[in-house]
Amino acid sequence: MDADPPSPGDPGIPNPVASAVDRDKLLAGLGKDPSTPFGSNATAVGGDASTTGKGMLLGNPHFPWRGRYRFTQQQLTIPGKYDVAGASLIGSPVVNIGWNKDVAWSHTVSTAYRFTPYEYKATGPTSYVTDAGPQELQHRHVTVTVKKKDGSLGREKEDLYRTPQGYVIDAPAVLMPWSATSIWAIRDANAEQLRTIDTFLNMGKAHDVRDLLRRQDAAGGMPWVNTTAADRNGDVLYADHSVVPNVPDALAQQCMTPTGRILDQLAGLPGLDGTFADSSCQWGTDADAERPGIFGPKNLPFEIRRDWVMNANDSYWLPNPKQPLEGYAGIIGCERCERTMRTRMVSHYVLDRLAAGKKESPASLRGHEHENRVMAGEVMRANGDLDTLCGETGETEACQALHDWDGHSNRTSRGYAIFEEFIARLPAQGVWLTPFDPNDPLNTPRDLNTANPQLIQAMSDAIAALRAKKIPFDAPWGSLQVAGDRGAPAIPLGGGTGDAAGNANALASRWAKDNTDHYRPVTYGSSHIQAVAFLSGGRVNARTILTYGQSEDPHSPWSSDQTRLFSRQTWVHFAFTPAQVRRHAVTTEVVRGG
């Protein structure tokens, strides 16, 4: 919150015009960077579509392989009272994603915003207008410990300013400068709650998906994720019942300032008039909400079905194409809007199997994790379009390798690197001849525009990029894409780019420090993967992989053991029952109170 009042040397900037704003940079500044998104997949199959007649879940969060967002596996048991297994982010004392004997769940990052900006008319450097008259900003002095460039610790002093809604910011990059005419403050719904740990803890006691959702709603602390779940009864759930500011569309339309309207047009985030922040533009209160200021369950999207649901970070609109969810506030997400190739791929894994007259089995559902189909490749190859486009470049050798590509992103797939380079260069417009159709959302857009010179140039540039790096066009993908987390050997990996290419097994290289002599050292993507199926007799079939290993110490035998399993497309049989735990125990430590 490094914000200072305007001065003659830093007066702020005037309000922008929407057409002059770089939307991608704006989204990045709001925590929704299109180039480095947080992502995940979750698919729940119910009793009507499963061979078991019971629920099954395949969950795969896509998270960093290094740093504070790593998962660790755990099982928490109080005999006879509590028994939950799964994984949690470092620092969480409870299971975040997991299962008990009756219900399994996973999470995907939601499209909803957790905050709204308020714009106040300034009457001085630190004063602003309200409908109750002029007010002075609250001024607070803080001193914090910081790490200096040389590694030592020091103390830094900062001045913080706030209104009753939240802290003042000075952020011209996201259209919120502290200027002589405007002051912006952020009200954050998650900053007003400390219920997240309790929410996860109580979810672990659920008996079925309905009970899971009830417990989630009662706690009111699901911070920023969707929930996809399956239960022993054969019911499946999708819900975005996360913490969302109670800003229905009517309130947003009434209260947006001119700049706030630009924010909404470009990023789906309404900027509200701070003059009325304590009256007519205050966040609403639902009778069924756990606390004031957030949407209650009746105004949040969910559905419970007997066949299947999924989410892959697109909005709540389409967990199942038979039952679109519509009529919710725009601050939660978009409706009748285009799906990513990854969403289409995750959906088609189930749709294609059911269309072939087969139900999902525990083996087939977990098998989707390693099928490594590439949705964009399948769509672009229709009618020979990808070959036609490549042929326009005159690059015979590369186009033959692309033609011979098996259409997957397996370790053994050859020619896939060309497609990865091509997909990274797609222009924003003109890729497809058949546009997106909200009445056929999982099959459109399609029909590659082979006559678009920008696409031909993108293919030429992709081929040239590989040639410049001296990478053979038919190199096996696993020789190019390897593990890149701290101290990991260069273990070959399948999978690839998620949203644009359409890999459900999404992997990426971001800020890599290890194995950088390889084309693509993986530092982000598929992380704690769980495939959970409920069986007869109270049994649970749980298979997991923690792709980067349980230990972050590269000298530990548990640092890369699961990475090797992930490379071989195999699973860990998770020891869940007391007998299984005793059988597989490596060490046991008993702690007694004094």
C-alpha cells in the first residue's frame, strides 16, 4: 500500500480513455495476468455416469512448483471423530483439497473479484468528499522488518492512509492514481474475515456434497476458489460460493464513476463512487449471508447433478453444458462467454467417453490426467487446416514433423514443440472462421483461418525460433520439457500449455533457475493431483501424485521420487485406512503433552 499524497512533482495522471488502455496490463495489475494465470482443473463424475454407481473426482490444481504456494500432502485423524486426507498449501494447518470416507473435493481459482475500488473526489491532498461532508484520511505510521539486497534485515517506515472502506492506493497502471482530483481506496471482502481455516476444517466433516456446501456456507470463509466435489451417494457438486462483495449489477450501474465504468468494461471490476460508500453505494447485505457485505448462498452459483460437472477456471457459467448457470452478478464472472481450450478439453474427456457409449470408471477418469490430448491441435487439424497453414510457410521439413505429430503432449510426442511455439504467437483476432457460439460453447470457435497472413507469419516465426535454438523439429517433447523445481534432475515430462493450447495437464516455465539449459524447465502447473473413487463396502480408492515431491530439500529421497512417477504416468496408492497407514509407515513419532 505504498501510496503518498499528490505533490507538484507527482500530481498523478488524468483519467484515461478506454481505447488507450492496455487491457492485458490492466488485468495483470489486478491480479489476473493473462500470461501467467493461476489455474486448475476439477472433474466430478456422478452415479449416473460412473461404472461404480457412486461418485468419483479428478482434481488437479495448477500451482507454482517453488515458493510459498507449494502443496504438501497430509492426513489428519482424530480416531472416531475426524479423518481427512489430501493436501494443503504451506502454512495451512488443515487439508485444503482432499477427501474423507464419504466425500471428495477439489478447488479451482474463481473468476470472481474479492474487492471493489472506491473513487473519492479529493478536496485537498488528504481530504475527500462524502455525502456527510468533507473527511480527512486516516493516517497511520508503520514500521516493518524487511530483507535488504545484501541479505541482512533492516527496518523501514511507511505512512499508510485509509478511508473507512480500506487503504488508499496510488496505482496509475490500473487506472487508480492518487491525484489532485481523485483518491482511490480498496475495500477487500477477504480482509474482513478470518474464517478460512475454520471453513476447510468443517468441510472435512461433511457426509455428502450437500453437507459440504452447507458447511462451506455456514463458515463463510471460502476465500477465492470454486469447489467441485463428489460423494458416496453418487451426487456431484459445482459451486462458486466463495467470498464475493455484495455488488449486484444494479448497484454497480448506479454507483460506477466514469473511470470505474472503464474498469468494468475492460476487466469486469466496477469502480464505485466513494462519496456514497457509506450509504447508497455501500455493499449490500443478504439475509442468508454469513456476514454483511458479501453475497449469500442464494445469490451465488451452484448445481448438484448425477452425471458430471467440471471447472477449469472459466466462469461459473458452464459446469455442465446441459445446465448453464445464468442470472448472477457480473462481479462473479461472465455468462455466455467463450471458454478456453483447456475448459473444452477437460469437458471433452468426459463428453467423448460418454458419447462412445462408455461410462467413466475409476481407471478411465484418472487416466484422463495422462492422456495429454491437445484441444487446440485437434480443432486446428480439422479438415487438414493446420497442414495447409504450415504449407504456406514453405518450411517442408518442419511441416512434415508437424504433420507426423501424434496430437498429444506426451514425453514421446515428436513435433509438438512447433505447435507450442505457434500457439504462443497467435494474434488476438482472426484465428477462426467460425466464431464463438454461446449455443455451442464447447465446439466453437473452430475452422482455422488459413488465409490470415498473421497466422502464416506466426507459424514461420515459430519454426524460426526452434531453428535458432538448434532444436530438431522432431525432437521428443520429453527431451525438451523437464522438471525445473529446486534441485530437481532433468526428468522428462509430458503436458504443456493450458488455456491456449488446451492441455488439461498444464505445465509452464516461469522464473526457472534449475535445468535452464533445457528448452522448458517446468516450474508451474499440475501439482497435487488426486483421483478419488468411492466403492462399495465403504471403501475409498485414492490415487495421488504430488508432482514436485513432498520435500523441498533436493537432497531428500522424497524430493523427486513422485516427479519420476509423474513422468512415468503412474500413481501413488494413498494409504488412507489405519491398516494401510501402518503397512506403509516409514517412521512414527509420538508426541505427548507434559
